[in-house]
Amino acid sequence: MKPGIHPDYVETTVHCGCGNTFTTRSTKKSGQIVVEVCSQCHPFYTGKQKILDSGGRVARFEKRYGKRKAAAADK
């Protein structure tokens, strides 16, 4: 690496909204990072993930073409 062109890589404390705190390394000069979600409270990592289908494209496709199959089977 070229000397003098890279930022300092310092120890940084990360504070999550859930209260979890951990230490990592970063180029942020203050040494403090505040995040809303971390691996301790994120639904993907905790297993509390919900799959939400708000009647999107798949539901609209099934609504349109699913009825045609049912109507064709009756004839």
C-alpha cells in the first residue's frame, strides 16, 4: 500500500437500537456507529421472519389465469 493515502483503520463500537453493542474496525474517525438493526434483532437472523404477500403480481396472475383453467375443465 502507498503510504499516506489511506484513511486510518480504527477500532469502532457499533450500537444497535435493540441495545446490542459490539466492536469492529472501520475508517470512521469518531469510532462510534449507531445502527437500527443488527444480527441480534434482524428478523432474518432471529427466525421471526414473516413473508408478506400484499396481493402482488403472482396473486393477480393466479386470479386471471387460474379461473380459465377451472372454466376449461368444466367444459
